[in-house]
Amino acid sequence: MDLRVFSLPGSRRLSSAIWRARCRVLGLIALLAVTGSAHGDVSLLVEEPYGLFGSVNPTGHSAIYLNRVCAESPTVLRRCEPGEAGVVISRYSNIKKFDWIAIPLLPYLYAVDRAEEVPEWAEASSVERIREQYAETHLASLVSATQRYDAKNVWPQLLGVAYIRKIYSFEVPTSDDQDDLLISEYNDSANRSHFNLFTNNCADFARRVLNFYYPHAVGRNIIADIGITTPKQIAKALAHYAHRQDSLDLNEIIIPQVPGDIPRSHAPRGVVESLLKTKKYFVPIAVINPYVLAGLAVTYLTNGRFALAKNAPVIPVMEQEQMLTGVRAQEPITAFQEPQP
């Protein structure tokens, strides 16, 4: 199937105005664009939880976006060429025992190669086909390692994330030398998974990358998260660090979940916040020991609060052109193509 003419059932083909708007923001989604700036950027992506697992563990997911680092393959990094929009890297569980996977920005968000292929309305069955089509074309090494029955669990982690989650972006600048060092370190190190939900999760990966660029900038919250690293805590720590540094410019924006029949994601929470605000935990604790609940409330109010969306503009697709007036349009950006065996 040619994705260039593919559209989801129930939606119409993108108008020329929307196409132009999306081309402009390929590298600017979450203010992440490559628009001729003198430096690169690293962005923490905090992604809302969704589905059954998200209701049990409402901390969400975190990833790292680098606008001057690209992917030669899902496990090999390189410097970007002109016109490329960078890469999203994160730690995942049960993907061929890899510790991290790298996916170009547009496929990561929408599972397509070009802006005009992004649907206005996302139906679950069609999104699944888009993911599978992209994976078969571009991710041969991962397809061969992924059992068919696992595909429904694997591809939503790597492709078309904006169909299932709202995403919060926190961006700080990097230098060319820092980017080169990161590429060298990750390409030369063994990419072997030691994933652990409590001690070595996706937020721990993001914490390590951010501290690579800015040593000791972010860390765990021993009190509010009981020592577990959470995406929301990393965002809070990065925001506080940036605000203490007069010369460090922090940009924040929200990438909305694509409208459709896929259930909406919900706000990410820290550990104590989850116990306090999630009904399935709140009610039993209140019944068994209300004093524990009171202690959780004090802990959250004194150590756990952080407004992810505070002062961050939402960039809906239909309004991107107006919001980005004056930004130089980008050439259409294509994803990597893995060498065929």
C-alpha cells in the first residue's frame, strides 16, 4: 500500500493549508524544529498513560528527543543531515532484549514518512495497519525479532504515539560536541536490556541522558515517588534546574492526542499522587487506615505537586500554521530505510 495516498476511513484528505502547516512543523513539533539554529536541543517527552496498564500504573512514559541526532538504524545513532528532524530514543521492555530503540520523530508520533500522510481522524483499526505498514517497510530488524502476537504491544510503543497519548515536551539546548559524545557513547556501548519497572525504567533512561548533557540536573524524588523514578518527577526536576540557570532556556509545549475513536489518555502522576488520586488505591487505603491517607496527602502537597501543562501552549494540528507564522518552512522529511539483508 502506498502511504502517500492513504487516509483513514471517515476522514478526508488533508487540505493544502493543513499540509503546509504540517510541513512547517515537522521539526518544530514541541518547539523541536531544526530551523537553522546555532545549537541542537534535547527534549524530555512526558507521555500520558493510557489503557488498562495506564490505569494500574498512571505514571506514564518518558522518551528523549534530539533534534541534531538521527538514526542510521533503530540501534545506531549518527549526526543528522540537512532536512532531517532528529530522533526519539527511549528504554522499552521486551523488544529483542534491546535497552533502547531510536525512531525518527515523525514516524514516532504518527507512524508515517511524510506530513501529508498524517490523518485528521484516527480509527484504531486503521492506525494498527499504518503501524504495521511502516514497521514492515522500515524496521526489518525489529519485525524479524517481534512475534506476530506481540506486534499489538510493541508497535504502539514505537510508532504513532500521538494517536494514543498526549505528550508534554521540555526542551533545553545542547552543543555539537555534546551530541557527538552522546552518539559515540551509545553506539559503542552494549545495547542490552536490564529493564526494571522500579529501578531501571524509561524515566531512569531519560534521567541518564539529561544528566549526560547537564550533570546532576535531575534525580529521583525519594519522598514523593518512594525512590522510583517517574516521568513527571524528571520533568519537575528539569524545570527547576533550568529556572535556576539564568542562561538555560527551557521551552515547554504540548503535543495533543490525535482526535479519533481511540480512548483518550489521562494525566501522568507520581507514585504518591497515584495512591492519593487513583480511586482503586484511594478507597482501600481510606478504609484500612485513613491516617496513611492523610500522610500521603501531606507528602504530595509538600513534595509531589507539579503542573505539567503550566504556561505550555498546546499546538493543535489545525492551528499550527497560524501559531508558527514567520517560521521557515521545512522540506518534507523522510524516515530512515534499514539496509536489506
